[in-house]
Amino acid sequence: QVQLVESGGGLVQAGGSLRLSCAASGRPFSMFCMSWFRQAPGKEREFVAAISWNSGYTGYDDSVKGRFTISRDNARNTQYLQMDSLKLEDTAVYYCAARQGGCMGSYSAYDSWGQGTQVTVSS
């Protein structure tokens, strides 16, 4: 496992932008596929985006495609989620997750999680 700490959440108006960061420690960062999930009140945790260890693969849920961009900096042991054109329905707690091997969209495939950071989009 690897220790993960998210930051960058907050309150933003619809149409605005936020950038989330996830700092990793404990094991070589480049071993892991890194992903973002989110969970809104009363809903299940859902996949948002994933990036492979060398950034050669990125994947997005259809609901965020074209608006969110996932990236990573292996030298800084950090991954990012740039969120643009935010919508009310993007309001959720956003979680950083890591797994060794290939990226997957199911939260059960990940064994390392951050504590989450709240993103609230207002009208």
C-alpha cells in the first residue's frame, strides 16, 4: 500500500475550476496506477479518472470527459485532477486511490485510499 493525502477541494461556482492534488508516500510512486473517485451524499463511490504509471494511459468517466484532466508527476510523487466547467452534479467528496498494475474502474480493485477532499459546486 501507499499513503495518500488529497488537497485542493473547496467551494466554487458552477462553470468554475478547481485543481485537486494527491501526494503519495511510502512506496515508489511509479509502481502505481493512480485514480480519482468521488462520492456524493446518498450515492455509491464512482470512478472519475485514472492514469497509468507512465501517463501512457488515461481514462475518464463519460460524465467528466472533456472537462476534467488527470495528470501525474512521478518526480514529485503527486497526481492531479484539473476540473474545469464544473457543474452542480460534480459536488462530492473526491478520493485519490492507488493500485499496483493496470488501471481499473472498480473501486474494489484499489487498496490505497486518501481521506477525501470536499468539492462543492454552487449555482
